[in-house]
Amino acid sequence: MKNQPALHDEIKTSRNVFLTPSSWNKVKACAKKHGISASELVEQWARNLDGD
């Protein structure tokens, strides 16, 4: 659902990330393997970062 938090307590907004085609393909393949979108894969990765 657009403009409504579905999995997290805040709404996602558009961001730009520059990746090589081979890296983007790996992101998409990993996301597909886990049954999530590429956006959600990056979201989960970022939420697990230390922040230090």
C-alpha cells in the first residue's frame, strides 16, 4: 500500500542508489530468493547496520 507503513513504523521514501548492473542483478536475485522486493532487501540490510 502506497503512503502507508506496511512492514515498518514509517513510510518509505524514494532514494537513489547507483550500482553496477551485476550488483543490481545480485540484489534482485537475493530479494527474489527471499520473496521480498529489492527495496525491502536494502531496507532490512540497512536496519541491521550498527550505525557506528
